[in-house]
Amino acid sequence: MGTGTTNDSVTPTQVAGLSAVTQVSAGFHFSTALSYGTDGQIGDNAAANALRPVQVPGITGATAVAAGNYHSLAIVQGGAV
């Protein structure tokens, strides 16, 4: 969930470090968030899971995010995926 633990939650939980979130998308075992000021395996070439939001290197100007079973996508300004 991005809260620093691997515990499940049955209630909505604020994720520290994310503000002004404009969109979220859920995959099979992960989620993505589009946030201005901070943007949230995760696309940063690390083999480890992340317990907190992580900016994906090389993604700037994202206008939308989407998630599938095992992948996530970002659409950037100009329409590139």
C-alpha cells in the first residue's frame, strides 16, 4: 500500500509522501498514483519491492496512469506512453 509495511488494510489509509493525487490505478498486487510534486517490482530497475512511494526515473510530465495485472503505464504530455 505504500505505508511502509506489508500489512493489509480494510479501510482507506493516507500514504505519507503523496499529496495532490489526481489519479490512482490498481494492478494485481500493486497500485500506481499520479501526484504532482511527488509521483508514485516499480519500474526503477530494482529487484526489490517498495514499501513507500517511489518516483520512476525517466517519467516526467505524466498526465495519466493505468495498471494491468503485472504492468503499469504512464501517458506523458504530448500523448506518448
